[in-house]
Amino acid sequence: MSWPTTALGNVVDVAAGQAAPPAASFSQAGTPFIRAGSVEGLVASANWEDLEHLTEDSAKKRRMKLFPPETVLFAKSGLSAALGRVFKIDRPAYVVSHLAALKPTGKADPAFLTHWLRHYGTQRLIKDPAYPSIRLADVQEMPFPDIPRLEQQRIAGILDQADALRRLRRRSLSRFSDLGQAIFYEMFGNVRTNDRNWFDGATLLECAEVVSGITKGRKLNGQATREIPYMTVATVQDGYLKLDSVKSIEATDREIERYRLLRDDILLTEGGDPDKLGRGAMWSGELPECIHQNHVFRVRVHDDRITPTFATWLIGSSRGKAYFLRAAKQTTGIASINSTQLKQFPLLLPPIALQTEFSRRLKELEYKKRAMESAFDESELLFASLQHRAFRGEL
């Protein structure tokens, strides 16, 4: 960096929040109370409505310290500290003790400070990643660009515009899943109550093959194997497949043939948190060759009365959630289903033409989503380039 620097403590007051009051102290109205875990959501959407609030009387009783607008927050302890999320509040708020609260004294522009902290990376101050913690003394010693406030404001204005574009495109992306749900409801109504009176006399077993997958740690007795990617519970999410870290397993050719995934197979997890029951997604041939583990069911539709796309959405709908909660075995907060329960899933069978039209509309939506993702990636690259140039003094 070509700029001279000063210690951050010279241009801001560095403080921390206070211990969270008892749950009974909070209400629906009053002044927001920000926890460390809330910062990530505020960075993503600036949605204050979901926060807890303290009335003036509750805050006085607990002697809570009110932080003014333009205070910049980031987590200084716990797992949130490792994320490096930074947020500038635009209204008074109370703050939990796990958060560092920086109040500019006049020499630091709050918006520029926010961008600087995100660029610098507050997580760099963590001494031991196993126990994420940042000392306020180290925050005070952080380097900060020693440039005039007017110059800070000019740079912050440029970065704010680029950041606003990123946020707009991020919000647009987040709405695509809501659009899919809206299309499903528009075309098929409330599938939980079947208010459109679709035919409901079939089970999943009648229309599809349901099988479990390969078992890790099984005995191979010296058989020849080869390494192959396989889908695990962590890979199968609600409505999509998380393919950034696909694991591999040694399997025989016979096992690979038995468990091989084909395009339009539906993958469903057998258990986890109760609200995650029925979690699944459709396989679209993302990898040339892949199998699945025994904690993941593979559903292969073979009945021309139902499309794999509609079956996937129906299983993951409110109808599916309600059925699995009724049928699942639950112990200490963990719920699971077996293949027999899955095979008995009560299907709805709207006209196949309507299901096909639903698949077409989803493909069109996916095409638009990919175009938006490409635009979002471009805005991310633009912002990264602007940020790099800004803090090298090149803007």
C-alpha cells in the first residue's frame, strides 16, 4: 500500500458490547440488540426486523450501553470471528459482548472504515484458530490509511456504488428459489391438503425404484476396486447438490453398476434434524460417473404418470415434510426414515401435461438464474478489482 498508516486506535474509539440480558428482558418493540451471529445476516440483507429488542426500561435496568449510528461492528470471539463480517449500523443499537464496536472520532469516515476492515480482514487478528478470539488491544494497533477524510469519503462513495450493485444482484439471486415455489403453488395448489383434488391413490413404491447406497467400511475380501465419486448426506441439500467437495470411495465394478446414478435420479437423505426430513435434489449428470452412500436414498421414477421433477418438488414440499414428520423415528432431536416409509410416500398425480409444463418453466427459470449468476460473478470481480485499487491508492 502506498499510503502512510496510523494505528486504528488513533482514529476510532474501540469498545466491546455487553453480556446479553435474560430472554425475558426482550420484547417486540424498542431498540435493537445485536448478537455476533446476527452480523452475517445484517451484512447480507440489512434486515433489522428479525433482531431482538430491548425497551428503554429493560436497558436501564441492565445498564446497557447504547451505541450510536455509524458505529462499525465485527465479531471478536467465537466462530463468527473467523468469518470476518463487518457491519456499520445506521441506527442506535445495543451490542453483545462478543462484538467489537468501533466509533470513529472524526478522522475516520465510517463507510471507508467499514470497507477497510473488510479488505484488511479482521480475522487476521485471531492468534489461535482453534479458539477464535481477537483482543481489543490488537484492534487498536491495526494499521489504518492516514489520508484526509474527504479522500476517504470519495473512495468510500465509489466502493459503495459497486457494493450496492453486488447486493442488488445477490438479492435477485436469492429470489429465484422463491419463484420456483410460487410457480409450484400456482400450478398445483396446496399439495399438503390437495385442494385441487389431484389423484392421490398411488405411493412412491408403485411409481419408482427406491434403493439405499454403498456402505463405507464394508468388507471387500480382496476384491478388485477402483476409486469413484459418491454422494454423501453433506452433499445432498434441500433442492440442490453441494458439489464443491465431493468425496470418493473404493468400489468394485459390480457395486458401481448397482449404485451408479443416472440423469433424473432423485437423491434423498434418510435423516438429520426434524426440519430437514425429506431433504433432497435431482441428479442431472453433474459428474460423468458417480454413486451414492447408504445414508442417501436413490429414487428412480419408472411410471409415465409422474415426472422426476414433479416428484422431487412434491417430496420436498409441505406435503412431504408433514408425511416424514409423522412417519419418522425421532430420538434426541434427530429424526430418520427408512426405505419402507419412503416407499409408502403418498403421491399426487396431476395431469402429466401439467407436470411437463412445470418442468419446462423450471428449466427456463434455471437458465435465467445462470445468467444472473454470471452477472453476479462479474460484479464480484469488479468490486474486488476496485477494492484492490482503492487500497493501493490508485483510484
